[in-house]
Amino acid sequence: QQQVKQSPQSLIVQKGGISIINCAYENTAFDYFPWYQQFPGKGPALLIAIRPDVSEKKEGRFTISFNKSAKQFSLHIMDSQPGDSATYFCAASRTGTASKLTFGTGTRLQVTL
Amino acid sequence: KAGVTQTPRYLIKTRGQQVTLSCSPISGHRSVSWYQQTPGQGLQFLFEYFSETQRNKGNFPGRFSGRQFSNSRSEMNVSTLELGDSALYLCASSLGSTSGRAQYFGPGTRLLVL
């Protein structure tokens, strides 16, 4: 049972544009939602994370928006750059099994010039 | 601080063999988790070790096992390798506490089973 659904599967954005990736979860016990960026041949790198008591969190050009009632959260990349071209994964975990991250299927982002 | 390191980076094995992968966490991190990444199944949680004890386990067969040493370094073992075990194996370390849930991944070990 896939517990975290991620969309779109791939995304092409022009340089300077806004990239938006969406995730939806089913398990209401999830209480920690990180986003990871992965370049080919590398391990995932933690970008930003949010907990459900906050509706938005911003770090530099990256913003997470969280909608607890809809069980959805999204990553916004402002002023997208070619160097942002990578695969992005959302994930979720719950207290009790906090280290067990359930990942979305990934979004391949390409930022064009 | 140095990041998470994994050795070896690449491995080629044949069916039926066994393999041991190693992970050194970030200094001060007591939790080490292992994940399998494949194009078909994505990123899947294998297990987590904290203070030398397995604390959480994913849905993988018993052929997949691990251990953690007193210095928090961890090893993962896969016995009787199958073709489907070909994957990128990632380890991640964290403080392992309620307030320290951020997991930091290593570069992974790419295993090819022939």
C-alpha cells in the first residue's frame, strides 16, 4: 500500500520559474515530512522538513506548504535554476517509528535555460 | 563534520553469494537506518539500529540483516543473493531522538547481482 503519493512524475520548468511538487499521505499518524534532493550517483540530500503544527516553512528558495486537513504537502522552488535539476522525494514518518521514512515515488525536475 | 560514509561504493556479486556493506554515521549520531533504492520500488526502508539494537524493521526477508557496533558504525548483510537484490543501498544517520529526526544519507553502495 503506497502511503505517500507524489506528483508529477516529471517536471520541466524554465529558469527563474517556480517548480511545484505535490505529495499526499494516507496515514494520519505521520507527523514529520521531509523533502530530499537527489542527483545522479549521489545519495538523497535533506532539503527542508516540516511538522503538522506549521502550515508553511521557508528556507532560502525552498518552501514547504502543509495542509493537514487535506493530508497534502508541497514543495515550492522559487527562482528555479539549472543546478536544481535533480530528482525530488517527499517522505513521511511518525513518532514511534521515527526513523522509518516512507518515501514518495520521486519527481524528476529539469530546469531549462 | 564529516558526512555519512559507505563502503564499498560498488559491488558485483553472483546469485547465491552473500555480501556485507558498511556505513559510518555522522559523528554523534546514534541511529543508522538502511534503505534500498530501485527504479521499480523506489526507496524502501530496511531497518534501523540505535545503540546497537534493531529498533525498527521494514518488510524485507530474513536474508537481509544488520548490526551496529558500539561506535555506531553499522553493517548490512545480504545472504543468498538474488538477481532482484541489485539496487543502490543507502544508509542514513540521525540523532535518533524525537527532536533529532533529520536523516542524512550517505552516497550509497551500488550492488549488482549477476
